[in-house]
Amino acid sequence: MTIDDIKKIMAVVDTGSMNKAAEKLYIAQPALSRCVQKVEEEYGIVLFDRTQGKKVRLTEEGEMFYQAAKEILLVNENLILQLERHKKKNTNRILFGIAPQQAVNLTGEIMRWFYLNVPEFQIETMTASSRKLHHSVLYGEIDAALICVSEYYDELHYEKETRMNTCFYIAKGSVLSGRTFKKDGYKNPLLRVEDLNGERFALNKKGSASRAQFDRLVEAYGLNVRIIEEDNMYQRLKMADDGIGTYVLVMDGDSEKTSWWTSDESRRAVLDPEQDKENWRYLVCRKGFAETEKFKAMLKCLKHIQNS
């Protein structure tokens, strides 16, 4: 028995006549009779009292079938509705990855912009290390990610979004606080790369954007520094407050929108951009996704945030 069979039998009940039901369903009356007979044989029951000249009526067994059939059709309709909603959700959903430090500054604004400007798209965010998000895009687990990268894949599209800085939340009591200097055109104090020698730095484990950027600096300038690995960003911040090591971040250090996680401005610094290794934040996606309306909406959103 199929859902279509049930609907045909229900039509017979509703009209009280095989002929009228066949007309309503736009099928031949013999085809409808064969459908009823097939269901009766399948369940070993008689659905209708077929007394000649009388309106078709349900038997006792038929009444039991009818009540169960109504429930089956209702469950079927609800299932179809849920599946349609699920398909629509998947069609309009954007799975978007962003590193934890960037998420603090941007997630709220991204969600707000999508709600106000393209509510047909449902954006869902996940946070992880830049390397993990990069691989998640490559393997199709998420649609796009806003990350800094140290390697590039031919299968992916890289849209330059923001030039990033190597930033420092200086450890309490560190001599670095006395080495900062001001420079025209920059909001925050700067540090020279040579001033980093001999210092301790609290860094994420390998795979993060901040760690990759700092490792490049160490190699390029031959720095002699001590690295304390900690994958919990809150613990790295606490290390700086406890004087254990300077917290290294990669972000748009001069932007008014950037959150430094602390109000102690005296311990904030940015590496002199003339010495910093060029580092961009990219909106990364698979090449096919770069042509979609979803990706275009994401670019508009990020441009709006930059310019607002």
C-alpha cells in the first residue's frame, strides 16, 4: 500500500461513491476499484459495504482503516513540510568559519548585517584555528572562512580582505613597555622587531595565524625569544596580566573596531609595519562557491563593516 492508495480510498469515503471519487481523481473507475481491491487483499479486510443501489459505506474494518489512514496522511504531510524546510534551510544556509580572536570583533556585526540586508540567507558561524578552518573549507565541511593563511591550495579562492598586523599585549613588568614609540599615522604605540630579542611570548600552538606569523618573524630576523605555548586564548591573556609572557595577536591593530580584550592601553603595541612581514586576512572558499550569491553577499558584508 502506498500513500497514493490511501488518498484514493479516502476520496471514495469523502464522496460516498466509486464513480464520483474516480471523477474527482481524474482516473478510470475500474482503476480505482482495483486499488481498493489490492489494499483489501493486502490486509485481508473488506473496506466498503457494496450493497447495490446504496451509498458506499465503510465496514467496521473500513472505519478502523479510515481513522488510521487520516493519521498516516497527517504524518506524511508533516514529514513533507519538515523536509521542505530542511532543504530550504540547507539551500540558504552559509557555514562560515572565523578564528576566535577575529570572532570577538566581527561575528555580531556579520550576523546583524545579514539579518538586515539579506535575511533569505541564514549564516552559521564556527570558530577554530586558522589551519583547521582552512582545511574545513578545502574538504567542503564549511562554505567559507575569514582567516590568515601561510599556504595556498589550487582548489580554493582567496579574496584579500584586510592587511593584518602583528600585535602585542605586553606582559606586566616587561621591559617592552619602555621600548614602545609613537609614529605619525598610527593610533597605537609601535615596537621595533629588534626590541623583541630576549623576551618571553605567550603564543597559540602551531596551526594558528598568530603563531605562523610570529614564526616567520623569528626566522626572518633571527630572533632569540622564548615561546610559551598555550592554546587557550584566555589563558594567554592571563599570562600577560601575570607577567609570564607577552601575548601575541594577529589583527587589524589600528582599527577602532578591534577589541584588545583589555582597557590597559599602556600595554598595547603593534610591530612597526615597515618591519612586519606582509600578512593578509582572506575570505577563503572553494572556487565554485566564489561565483555564488552567498559569497557576493559575504563580500558586501565585510566591505560594509570595513567602511562603517
